[in-house]
Amino acid sequence: MQPLDSADIAERLSALKREHRALDEEIIQRVTDLHADEMTIKRLKKRKLLLKDCITRLESDLIPDEPA
């Protein structure tokens, strides 16, 4: 598997951030619903945390390594 270049990373980051925002909005909607399924909310929150980890990792990949 080839390493991603900066443009690919930026594109993937953008997609992940959009999905993260969409999950955030869905979680807010479901939390305010009195008949919301708690398991679904927990799954959405877990997915949101996973996305945040992926976003952080990709942002780190965009920072160039400095020679020691």
C-alpha cells in the first residue's frame, strides 16, 4: 500500500471532518428526543470518537518530520 500524499490526506481529512460534524448534529438531535435509543446514541458517540482519532492522526501526518 502506497503512502498518501498531502492532497490525499487533506481530502480524507475533509471527508472525516464532515462526517464528524454530521454525527455531532445527529447525536444532539437524538439526545433531545425523549424516546431515543440509548444504545444507538452510544454507538454514534463511539463512532464520533473513532473519527476524531483518525482526524488527529491524519493531521499529524501532514506535519513534516524535522531532522534530529
